[in-house]
Amino acid sequence: MSALTLKTATQLASQALTAGRMIGAAPLTIAVLDSGGHLITLQREDGASLLRPQIAIGKAWGAIALGKGSRLLALDAQQRPAFIAALNSLGQGSVVPAPGGVLIRDQDGGVLGAIGISGDTSDIDEQCAITAIEGVGLMADAGVSA
């Protein structure tokens, strides 16, 4: 697979929502972006709070922009806050450095896009993203293990 299709993106969102329901997660919002950082699909569960779409997109966009899962961006934010501040300035505030933004890789390791999830704790958001990616037969790259 060389590009992330709408069909695959909607399957990813559906798998993520199913994963969330299976573990009793709070209402989730799922954003799937292509390798250029463009939104393919966004799904927001009933009851998800107001800023969840922007947060989910920001987690995925940060992963695409830097080529690593947002868990690593969270570590960067702790260790190099000036860098993350500069990055957010360059990205017009688009990067959310918290776990839940996971790169979607094909079987050859190529980046197809990213999924960002917001709604529960960052660890649960990330878990749902990984479950969704692996559920459609692709490789999840969260950066480091949860």
C-alpha cells in the first residue's frame, strides 16, 4: 500500500472506536491524517468534549510533522521545552505533544499517515490507536512502548 485511502482511514477510526468501547474508554475522537498531514477522516463519539477534534488532529499532525509517535514528542516537551515551543510556533500551535498520536506504517516501514486519538487518558488513547492500526493489518509506530 502506498497511500492511505478513505476506506482504510474509516476502518481505522471504526476499529479505534470499537477498541475504546471494549475497554470502557471515555468518549473518543479519532483523526486520521495522510502522510502529508491532511485530514482524511474525523469521528467524534457522542459525549466527546469540545476541543477533542483539535487535540486528536494535533497529536496525529505532530507525529507526521516530526516522523515519530507523539509519546516521543511528550518526552521532547519535558526535556526540551524551548524546542517544542518553537515547533508549535512554526506549526501555528498545531502540535499536541502527548501520547495518542501514532504513525501508520506499511509492511515495508513506509509512513502512510497517522492516527490521533483524544478523549481518555493519553495512554488509553494511544492503546486504541495501536489496536486500530494493527487491526487493519498495518504497523503502529508510537515511538516507544506505553
